[in-house]
Amino acid sequence: MFSRKFLIKSISLFLLAFLLVSFKTPAVWAGGPVSIDARVDITQPTLGDIITYSITVTHDPDIVLQTLEYAIPEGLEKLENGKKNSREVKKQFEQEFWLKLRVDKIGEIKFSPIPVEFDAPDPDNQIVRGKIMAPEVVVQVQSLLQLEGNAKDIKDIKPIAKISAPWAHYIWKILAILGLLALGYFLWKKRERNKPAVKTESTVMLTPEQKALKELQELKKQEMMKLGRIQEHFFELSEIFRRYLENRFHFPAQEWTTEEIITHLKNFSELNDNQKLKAKTILIESDKVKFAKAKADKDPIDPVINFIKEATPKISAPGSE
């Protein structure tokens, strides 16, 4: 006598073979000898986070899984993929496939159902091809600025109060100040005419790289990280880096958001892909500490210095081709 489990499985495999012979299309299984699940480890990541999307297939020992092909949604950057060792669970085998991705877009991102094909024997011990679909998974990417809360606690500016002023008194003061300024300017010009010209650092026009590196060295000397002024340190560092990007590449980096700068740099020909990734990492990590008050594992001032040195235009020696 055949067991009930064997009969159920045989009927399932027979139906699968019937579908393949009659319609010449892969069968789709939703349970029984093979089942599937899909998930992500972070359902509400922020821009720049790394998430892991995994598909788990549970199947009978005589079923052989085929190679899995991923469909990566827009707004995600593939980093690496692989699969874990198969393990036995309740007389079946569980196989997990994983895919690591970097979030590069704000808003809703959907992982469409992905087919997983497999080979299974029918009641006549003939190998037939089957297919099972992984369920859809939805991820909601949050903006770092949204984590700071809303602006409901900001109050309107009060109207200007009218105050009558003693204009005659102010006019005499202004005239006296102007007279002193004119006298001072006259004496200064006279002194400058008799003074030999000396070339100092203030008269030399610094390049964007020289100016940024000088500001970074001054920031280093303040040692804010050691004094516990973490957010203040990251605000200053971010302003120096954004000011450098604006002066070096001629776009309003100090006024734009991080998302706008990253989008602008994607099609930027003056930087290679590695330099674009470094700039994006510096901006995102700075924002996390500035706005989301994330914990700073290390000071990113050295990566900023290295980025500026790498992006500095190479000057050819005279006569070289």
C-alpha cells in the first residue's frame, strides 16, 4: 500500500506533467513539494543604506533548483549576490538566495515576483520542468531630512514695530564717522604709496583645492571630535566640502540638497565612478550625523582630503605631450 503523502505528491507531479505535455508551458507551484518566500532585512531604509533581499525555497529532496535570475528595480545598485548552504528542515531542504543592494532613490521601490525554475520527477520517473513565483516585496525609502521632523513649531515673524528716531542726532554721528573714515583712508593710501610691495599669502589667489585643504587643516587643529562636538564638526566639514565642489565644478553645491548633488554628479564627466561614489558617501554620512544624529564611528576628514587630491587636475610639465 502506498502512503497518503506519496499519493498526494504523485498526483501533484502527474498534474505537472499533464500541463507540460498539454500546454507546453512551465508549471507554477505554490505549495506542497516546493514553496517560496521573499523578504528584505530593512523595509524602511534611508538613502545610501545597504539592504539584503533574499528568496527562500523549501523543496523535497528529489527536486533540483535551477539558477536564479534577479530583476533589480530602478533606484537600487547591485553590490553582490550569492546563496547559503542548503539545510534540512522537516524532511525537506531549504535553500536561501541573497542579493545585497545600495539604495539610490527616495520613495516606494517594488521587487516584482521573480520566477524560480526547478526539475522534478513525475510518477513515471520522467524529469519535468516546474516554476514557482516569489511574492512581491515593497520597500519605502525615507529621506534623511524627514527624520528631523516637521516645521510645525516654527512661528511667524512678528510685524515691524515703528519707532520714532532722533534723525538730527543720527545725521551728525554719521557725518562724524564718514569724516573719520575719509581721514583714515587718506592716511592709509599715503602709507601704502611709500611702502614697498610685498607678496603675501593674502595677495595670492588660492585654487579651490588649496583653499579647501587649508580650511580642512584648520578644522583638524580644533579637535572638535575629541571635545565631543561631533555635530558641529560634521557641519563644518560638510560646508567646506560643498564649498569646494561649488568652486571646483561650478554648480551651487552649498544651496542644493544631497540628493540633488548626487543626481548632478551621476552624469559628471570630470569624475570617474570611484570618485563619484566617494563624494556620495561623504555627503550621505555627513547628513546622517548632522540631521539624524547618527553615531560617528570615525572622522571622515581624511577621506575628504584624499578625494580633493585625487580630483585635482594634473598639470603637465612644459614641453611634455
